[in-house]
Amino acid sequence: MTEDKKQKNANMPIRIVSGVAVVLFMLAVLWFGGLVSTLGMALISCIAYSEVLSATGVRRTEGRKPCIFEVVGTLVIVFYYGLIFLDAQPIYLMLVVVLYMILLMLIFVFSFPTYHSPEIFRSYFAFVYGPVMLSFVLLTRLLGAPDEHPIYDQGFFAVWMIFVAAWGSDTCAYFTGVFLGKHKITPRLSPKKSVEGCIGGVIGAAILGLIYGVILKTTGRIDGERLWAYPLLGGCGSIVGQIGDLAASAIKRDFGIKDYGKCIPGHGGIMDRFDSVIFTAPLTYLLTIIVLGVMR
């Protein structure tokens, strides 16, 4: 057994425990909706933003001392999530995204030549790639009007499909790849990922979505006519989620880093655990509105 395999086996219990802890944390964050979900997702987004800044070299120091982009970006993220909590119209959220670019350019112009254009571009990318895309988890959670219970509105049932499609797909793809994987899909980028594993991830996520839909139908949460939408959400979410996973790996390889952070033992950082969620969340939000007809 190689040294890498020994180390991986030794870290497996830590990885499992921390993975379960992340799932329980997300259950707690998204269960109640409202302020609890907003604060939780804002915190996750701020950490994700900081990790991408560090990974792409915007933060110049080795320590945890924040740079100006991290400070300004964090304040904008909090404001952005505050608007979501206050049920702001989408146009105002779009304006925040646009105005943040203007704010970055102001910093660039009036501090010139302290900072350079790549830092501006990477800071803006970090803001959109992390916080803005992750905000669709919260936007999905807040979809729909409350029914007989103030917690269990339509968004409550829709938001879990993000994680069924992302993390469920990861698990199915892993086991399919282990037992059936023969053809590498991106050997230079991710040598362990196989075509068979990716297909197994899509099929597995679709099956998990179907099971989830059957549970909702059995408990009277949805009608039978909407059942087909859940395997669709699972399968489509798996496809974009796997693209998100590979994209995150490409960024890490491009900048020569192993993990985005260290806040989740055995996994790395927030971006290492949520790389597929980042891509799955916007698609699930869109399909929930189009296919399920749920509006905020």
C-alpha cells in the first residue's frame, strides 16, 4: 500500500465525521428559513469568498490578515444577503452585483498603482463564483408561500433537491467509479473520475430525486402530476454539479493548490465541499420556478 493510500485510509473516519457534521449544519441552517437561513448562508458565502481570494492570490500575505478586497467584499455580501432577506426585487440584487464592479474599479483607480487589474478581476470572480451563486440556495429556500405550517413552505421541500443532486450525485458517482470505472473523463485534470462514474452519478441522482418525490407524494406534499419533476431536477442537477466539481479542480490545479481551505477536516474548505452545490443551486432555483411553478 502506498503512502498516499495509507494517509487516505487514516483520514477516512475524520472525513466521514466532518461530512456528517456539514450535512447536520445545513439541515439546521435551512430548516427554519428566514433569518436563520439568511445568516447561515451569508456566513458560508463570506468564507467561500475569502477562500477564493486566497486561492487566486489576491490575498498577498500568508496569514489570515484580510486584504481590502476581503473587507469590502464581505460588507457587500452581508448587504446582498440582507436584501434577499428583505424580499428585494431581483433587479436590486442585480444592481448590487453591477455596483460591486464599480466599487472595485474605484479602489483600483484611487489606489493606483498599489493594486493591479488581475486582483480586480479575481475579486469580482470570487464574488460571483462563491456568494452570488450560493445565494440561490437561500433564494430557493425562500420560494413559495407558507402552507399550514410557517416553516414547511414550498421552498423548504425544493431546496433539498440541491443537495440531493449535488452530494447524492457525488456519492453515486464515487461508488459507480470504484466498481465500474474504466474510461477516464478528464485524465489530466481529475485522473480518478471516470465516464462510468459520471453516468452513475446522473442516474443515481435521478433515482434519489424520484425517491424524494415519492416520499413527498405519499405524505401529501405534492400531487402525482409533479412527481416526474424530481428525477429531472436530480439528473440535471447532477450534470451541472459534476461540471462545477471539475471547474473547481481546474482552478486549484491552475493556481497550484490542493484545497481551498482547512475549515472542514478531511474535505478542505467550504469551496471544496460546495463546489458542485454552487452550480446545482441556480439550476434548481430556475427549474423549481419553471417546472414546479413555485414563485416567491
